[in-house]
Amino acid sequence: MVLAREGSLGGVDVRGGSPGTRETDLLSPMNRIERVDAVVLCGGSAFGLDAAGGVMRFLEEKGIGHQAREGMLVPIVPAAVIFDLGRGEARGRVTEASGYEACRLASGGRVPMGNVGAGTGAVSGGLKGGVGTASEVLENGTTVGAIVVVNSSGSAVDTGTGGFYARNLEMDGEFGNLREDVPARFFPRANLMWRRGQHTTIGVVATDAGLTKAQATKVAQMAHDGLARAVYPSHTMFDGDTVFTIATGESGNVGEDSSDKRDRDRALSLLGASAADAVARAIIHAILAAETVEPYVCHRDRYPGAYRLT
């Protein structure tokens, strides 16, 4: 769950064939509402969308939301879910109360990764999945970050070696003691064992750049390239892959220092490329941080040879 500071401009792109979403049509550039108050990423399949109601209740109590008319606020809370029924109910089914409690406990500190929140029952290509984050500060000072819940039918690794497909995107040694010489070859599609309708990778790209709804939608579209780069295959009929974009505008509008539209488009394209990289890196962090929950083994336990001895 991502609380949008003082309301942030939102966009979304849905690529998977089995999405579970709420309020995504609202974010179309053709529609009126521009700002969102939170985005909810949750487990529990379609049942889990109830969590958004709890987030709405919390925000309403805080006086946050779209003013529908005088004295009446309606918090704008888009949401997406993963399918983890039978895996993610160790702490009980996701409910409206779950969303409220998540808001109450939210802080601006470091985001926990792995088997937390919507990542509790996540599975990726047979390995234990989870929640991952990554970020980058661009040369112009703009910050781009991503939080992703990885529950994919495809795999983020070569199942023969444990090598990550997006390993080359590492920044500043962020992946720790992973070996650099472990190959990651795309494996034959026939070897994939999909469990129909029981997957989905969802995420939020956040930036302090100022974007229009059309630009936010474009960034969400480009961010999906990071998912496709990190997970093979992605966007299948068995996944509901969905990426949101939220933009606070604190660092100014993207490309505003130039009157040349080509320069502004170039700035937006660089922002989208960074978003794609952040999503791919966040996926790796999710798999690295996940811990074994039988019968779903985590990456470190399945592929100890992919790590340097420490």
C-alpha cells in the first residue's frame, strides 16, 4: 500500500490476461479525476480488494480525498491484487480491516521486503516470491522508485543455474553476494508449469517529477518493460500484471527546463527507462529477500551455488 502525499497524479497500465483491479478506468487520460490518495497492492485474489475500503476509511477520517461536494470527501484509492489463495492466508484473509491497519502502521521509513504484506503468499516461477523495492536518482535530481509484488507464472531466473535474467541492471552492488558468473539463459517455454489463474505481478512506480495523466500512463507502460526483462514469460493469460504510476511533482514538471518538445519527450523517455530498470531490480530484490515457506523454496535455498561464499 502506497499513501500518496497530499494527493499525487496517477496513471496505470494493465498488461496481464487475468487482472484483479479496482478504479483503474478512473486513471485513463480520457477521464476527469487526476489525483489519487493511495494505491493498494494486496493479496487474497478478488477478495483482497476489500482492503481498499479500509484505506478509504482511514483517509476519510484524516480529511483526505476528492471533494465531491461541500463537506463530502471521497478518497481515490485504485488497487490491484495477486492470486495467492491457499498460500497467503496464514495471517487470515485480507479484509477491509487489513487495509485500515496497514495505513495506521505506515511510515516513511525503509520498506520491508520479501515475505511481507502482499508478498506473504507470493510465488514466482515455483520459487518463493515476495515484495521488492528499488530506486534511482537521475542526473537532473529526479527520483524514480518502484515497489513490486512478484507472484509470476514465469520465472525471474534460469531454472537450471539460478542466474537472474536482469542481473546486469545491478547498481552499486545492491544484490549483495550474488556471483557474477552464473549464466541466465532463457529456457524453453514448454518447460514452464503454469497453474492457471494463480499468479500476477503488480507494482507502483513513484517519482517526484511532475507528470500529466498521459505522461504517467506512458511511464507505467514503459515500466512494464522492466517486468518483461526480469520475468520470462510475462504478461501471460494466467497473470494479471498491472503497474501504477504516481507523481508528486515536487521536483518540477518533467523536461520543464526546455522549450523544445523533443527535449521534453527525451526527458520523459529517460524517466520511463529508469522506471523499467527500477521494476526489474525490484523484482530481483523481492526474490532475494524471500524466505522459504514449504513447499515453496526461496532462491538462496534452491540455488546456493549462485552466491559467493562469505
